[in-house]
Amino acid sequence: MKAFQYATAHSPDSARQLVADNGAYLAGGNDLLGLLKEYLVTADPLVNIKSLPGLNKIEDGRKAWTIGALVTIAQIENHADIKKTFPGLHEAASEIASLQIRNVATVGGNLAQHSRCWYFRQRDVKCLKKHGDLCYARSSENRYHSLFTGNDCISPVVSSLATTFAALDASAIVLRDGKELRWSMAELYAEAWKNPYAHNSLQPGDLIVRVEIPTARSRSAYMQISDKHAFDWALVSCAAAAEIADGKMKSPRVALGSISPVPHQSEAANSFLDGKVLDDATATQAADMILKDAKPLEHNAYKMPMAQALIRRTLLKLKGDA
């Protein structure tokens, strides 16, 4: 790890001034400190943002809830009203890492974490994401990589919260040069699809300050499959959300994680599900639509049946049939 200066910010404006173009924000530090130790990123100074006012609060509202970027994963997991109002978000939070990590990991950090691709994480390999010439995963070991591969870098987004927020139509509020930008989850990661060097759409100095979740969908669910039962990233994850009236879905959303650089959704599938009664046949047809354009690689075709099963089970979970 290279030497760096350290400062504590007490307002978003001072945090932005301190971090400038070469620094990094430090909250839980679970991802950042590992990247620094492995010389995968450099940052000077590190700006402690844990004292920023108001960003560690969960606020409920009739039309939308607000979750500050410094809210810990454990806070979400243990919040009784979140479990009741957004059960899928509670389920996603409870699947993240270990309890010790959930106690310090933050919402902002979970959304902004860097690629878990082992070629990127190996400091002696200069892959495409590190401004090399090749995405080695395309022709080498790609067991954990994307199913949707129409872009240059095939490292998928691994944030469990991003997958669930996408299904809930949540927005990330990002502070850039003193102005607040409102991004969907697709927009938060869009740059990672277009630019192989990017992990998300954040630019140097950008700060996620909160996430806003509309209350329009009273039913939500999240499921994932991992190599290990606990303390592991998802091989495939799925979140679904909808309002259900008279047994029919209204404004349904399904999102998949760990299979694309962006939380994957299909507008055609969402439209197909709208107004439908949930049953196994409907859920299976939606899964086929969502995965229609997937292009498995040599070592990750096993994700296809996993994703199909997760979509079906997560959708049926909305009405308690899983």
C-alpha cells in the first residue's frame, strides 16, 4: 500500500473539496482497503465520510423511502419496517458477506464496489479493465462472468443491493460538483457496459448520498445461488417486485445480478407480466424472455438453468408459492 494523507469531512462540500480528483471516500472500507493493499488503485488523500450528517438515516415516507449512503447493511437487515415494506431488500441485505462485514459495510460502498473478476483482482495481470489489451476472461476461465457479453469487459455487477433496488425502481442520488443527480440503477452502471475501464458511472469526486425507493410495489423478493451458503458472492441473483391486486401483478419488475455489468432487466418481460396472474407457466415464460439474448461462455453456461429457476422461484415468492 502506498502512503496517503487522511482527512475527515464534516459536510458533502468539504468532502468533495478534500477528495479532489485523486482521492477516495472512505466509509466501511471493505473493498477500498483491499484494493489499496493490492496496489490495484491509488488514492491520496483518503477522506473519511462517516461523519457526514444525515447520511446514516433511514426515513420512511408515504410515497418513497430514503436510505442514506452511510446506512450499514446490518441496519437494513435489522430494520423491522424495511422487512415488512421491502422484504426483498431485507433478504438481499441478509445474504451479503458475514455479520461482521454487514455491521460496517455501507449502502454506498456496496453500490460502488469494484469488479470481482479474478483477472482484475490479480495485481500482476494487466487485463482490459486495467488498461491492458485483452479481456482474458473471454477466452480463459470465465466461470463467474457475464451471460450478456455484447460489450468489451464481461465482468458482472455483483452488488446484491443494486439488483434489488433495480426491481424496486429505486434511484441513486449522486452529488457531482455541488449538484444532485438522480440515476436509476441502470444509469448508475451504464458506463461499465460502454467503457471497459469503468466499474460504474461514477466519476472522480462523485458521491452517492442516498437511495430513494418508491412504495408503489408492496411485494418484493430476492433470491441468490452461491458456491457457499454464507459469506460468498452470488453466482446468479434475482429480485422481483410488484403490486398485486385481485391476484394480478401491477407494474412488475424483475432484475438479475451477476450476469451482466448492469443489473439485467427485460422491458418485454416486465410488460408481459403486467396484469398477469402469477403461476408457474407465466413465470417460466417470463424467464425465457429475460434470458433470450444471453450468450453463455465456455465455463459459465451453468448459470442459464440457475437463472431460469431463480426467476421462476422469485416471482412465485411474490405470492408465497415458492
